[in-house]
Amino acid sequence: MNNRKFERLLKKELLTSEEFENIMQESEDPGKCLEDLMMQRGIPKHEILFCLSEYYGYPFIEYDENVAASYFITKRLDMENQKQALWFPLSVTQEKAEVIAYEPDNPSVIEDIRKTLRVDRIDFIVALPSDLIRIIENSYDVNPHFPPSGGRTPLAKVRTFLAERRSLMACYRTSLAKGRTGLAFIRTGVSFMAVALVLLRIFGVGYLTIIEALLFIAGAVMAIDGLIWYIPARKVGRKKLDCTATEPTWGTTALEVSNPGDNPVFTRTEPVEGAAELRADWSDLSPVMRRRFLAGDRTDLAEERTSLACYRTIMARARTGLAFTRTGIAFAGLGIALLRQFPVGPWMIFYAALIIVGALMLMEGFYWYLPGRRAGRDGLEAVIRMGNKTTIWDLVFPPAQKKPGYKEISSALLLRRACSPGIWATTGLALERTVLAERRNVMARLRTVMARSRTGMAFIRTGMSISGVGLALLVYFGTGSVAWTIFDFVLTIAGLVLIADGLYWHIPAEKIRSQFPYCFGDMEIVVPDYGKPTCDWGKAVFSHDEL
């Protein structure tokens, strides 16, 4: 049969009978296609296609990016199955289907088409297996050898889930900030109540009792209001967050999402065969192939932003815990001072209650502190690691952009006129969106560093509260009691250690902040005009002095 199919090549003396027999024997090995072997020996592709068209009596087609089926057809089929079966429908109606096939006379292929598409009439078009596989992949919007999850629509779905996760963590951070505000209410209320009780303890019942009662009531209302704000934040703080991210690969793997819902799981495919070489040949890729790689890049960048948002959320939780610690220090410090100042009596119950409640709050706060410290360390490591990696500029504009080191990171951030990709048609827009996504990632890294700095400042404030209580007790009561003196010194030293830890977090963050060009008082909003390069876009500038 193959002799008849390729008789044209023998007649035109493009192949000898001996060469044809050798090719036939070699094609029997698994994974080798007869037509591909012919082309490897220099047989023109169009001659092979003429052979197939004449033999089967159907027109032929070659791979072209414009040859693609609709989304509704591909949705009904499995890409890998079609690549194995070597047939693919271009159009389907109730009466007939237009199908590209490699072996249109194969009874099993015909039966499979009719059973799958539920049609009686089939209009065939013949194609080489390599072209047919690329037509199938192009219809699923993936580059060669990529799984269906590497298409732009599935990747957009992954980015949507990542965006939803970032929004959820933004809600968590807002709730935690509200909780910290509630703790400030509690501390203020406790201060009011403490003043009222101390006045009552010193002066007893008298003409000041009305003022003391008003102070106490005001403090109680503020403390209760603060608890109402704090309790929801505490529930948020109990939620477990996983900040781990997969390793970005610049489009040689695809990020997938499973278990959609409240807890989506993000996994990465194995490296795609030939994807790295394909990506390296960027200048020779078609616009559609470039857009597919850029969609993968934006998905990888979105995953990094989500991971950094997770680290910032855990650090916000630690800051809330430290605010709780400071509230506990205020309770315990007041109770200890009253206990040491006044003689034993019925008021001892109140003093002990203050100390016990303060100690419990202190322990609760430090329970939140340890995960926050780990998140701060891991977040900074992630920022440094990603800051030293290849950027989209290196991949797309290697002559125009030197790969920056971490110490030179500011040189890689601004969109310069000479490097500006511009916006011309869809591929340029995809490139611009990817570049802007990377800029958002740079700013996300900055926010993570600054969140670490704020957490360090929370360490310092907490350390100052602890050491302040210790020093105040030591100065006021002196060193008459050995046990209390040791206790005061321990409090002071613990506070100083926490202050040193906060400075260890804060100072490097300030150095990193100074290297980023995004910390200024004015705000710019770009007014895009997609018919022009970005260097010609207008900008609306809002000065801080004018607001």
C-alpha cells in the first residue's frame, strides 16, 4: 500500500526503490514516522503532501497558526487522545464534520470520529502527523509538547485563583490591623481603669469617687470595644497559611490549580521537552507562541506575589501578637507595681488577676511572634533570591539590559525610553503587561521588606515596653529584695534583646528600601495609548504637596 501511496516520488526519481525500502524498515521503529524520515532525507514536504492527496482523494493542509478549531469543539475533546488518534475536527454541524486526519481511510479512525462527533458525513483533509499534532496543540493554545494547562486560558484561570488568594490575605491583614487597633483601645481602657482604681485605693471613697467612677466606666467601655474588634482578628490569626511557592521556570513548565474552592492547590508540571530551547530562540518565535510564553511568565510572577503576600500576612499576625504582648505587659506591670506598693489585703485578688491576665496575654502574643519571625526570615530570603534572578528584560532585550546583582537592583526597575517595548498589536500588549507584572513584583518585594521593617519596629516597641517595666520597677522599688531585683533585671534584659532583634530586622530593610526607586511622595498614573510606544504615553502626576 505504501508503494502505491508514494508512487509519485518513485516516478519523479526523488527516491529509489532501495532508499524507499530502507526508509520503510526504519519507520517500523517506535516513535518514527515514515513521512518525517523522508523529509530528513531531503524529500520536499509539498511532494509528500501531493502523494497523500492523490492517494486518498482529499485536499491537504499544512500547519498554520490560523488553522484552529473553536473553543467549543476543543472543550469536547482530549488533546492527548487526539494527538494519539491523529485526527481533529475543524468544524462540526448536525449533519457533517470537517476533519483533518492522517489516515482518512482507516476504519477505526472513521468509527472513532462518528462515535465522538455523532455525525454520519465526514469531509476529510489530509495532513502530515507533525503538522496535525501542531494544529491540535495550536487549537488548544499551547506551544509544542505543552499540556493543555499551558494554554493562555488555563493560565488565566490559575492567575484568577492566585488573585483571589491575595485578596483573601489582604482581608486577613485588614482584620489583623483592626485587631491591633482594638488592642490599642484595650490598653487605653486599662490605663483609664488603672488610674481610677489607684485613686480609689489611695484616697478611698470621697469627693473624687464620681470622677473615678467615670474614668473606670470609660475605660471599661473602651476595653470591651477593643475586645469586640480583637476577637475576629484572633480567629484570623489561627488560620494556617502556607507561603511556599514552586520554582519559576520562565515558561518551560506550566502552573496548574487543583481543588478549586477555599483551599486551591497549586502544582507545576514536569519540564516540557524542548521548551527551554524554544524559549531561547525568542526572536524566531511567532507572535502567538510569544504570547503563550508571556502568559506563563505572568502566572509565575503572580505566584511570587501571592507567596510574598502570604509572608506579609504572617508578619502582620506577628505584629498583632506583639501588640497583644504589649497589652499583657501593661496588665502585668500594673499588677506587680500595685502588689509591691500596697500591703496585703482584699485588693490582692485584683492585683493577682491583673498579673495572671497579663501573663496569659504575654504568652499568647509570643505564640504569634515565632511564626512571624520565621516568615520575616523566609520572606527576605525570597526577595533576595528573586532579586538576583533573570528578569523579563534579560530574556526579551538581552543587549539592552545587563543582569543586575542584588546590590545594583535599582538599575533594573525603571522602564527606560531606550528599552521600552512599546505597544503594537496583541503581542506588544502582552509583553507590556508582563513587564508591568514584573514591576508589580518588584514593588511586592519592597512591600515585603518594609513589612519586615515594620515587624522589627514592633519588636522594638515591645522590647521597650518590657525593659521599661523592668527599669521602672527597679528604679522605683530599688534593690531591697534580691528576688524582685533579679526579676526586674530579667525583664530589662529580655526587653533589650527584643530591641536588638528589632534593629537587626529594621536596619537592613532600610538599606534595601533606599535601593528601590518607588519611595517618593508624588503619585504618577500612566494614561495608556496602545497605538503608541510607552515612551510617548501621557502621565497624570499628583504631588503630595498639592493634596
